[in-house]
Amino acid sequence: MKENTYAKMSLEQLKSQAKTVKTLMSVFCGILLVLVFTAIFLGIRQGFYGISFIPVALFPMFFVILHNLNSIQKEIKSRQS
């Protein structure tokens, strides 16, 4: 069974980690949107290439980051109640 690494952190560390992950998620979403629009634009103008699938390949990372953020928030909520 996987060990909960967030259980070892203090509440302040968890809040700092949550803030960092939120920032990372915002930046990643922005980059992903730029890549999607660039791939669509270049696909229309020049045809689709293998590099057009990079945004699709990076999309699962969004769910990994979201899962980590949910785990951190769940741990924070359990400590506050």
C-alpha cells in the first residue's frame, strides 16, 4: 500500500505545497492551451504533423497534478476539523 507522504508534513508545509501546486497547475494549463491553439493553427495552415499531438500527450499530466492538489486539500481539511 502506498504511504501518505502528506501525513508527515506540518499544516504550514501543506498550505505552502498547495499554493505551489495551484501555481504549477495554472502555468501548466496556460502552456497547454497555447500548445493546443498553436497545433490547431499550424494544422490548418500547414497540415498536421507528429508534433501536433504533443498537447494530447501532455494532457494526462493535468490529471496527475489535479490528483495531487486534491490529496493535499483533503489532508488540510482533515487536520482542520
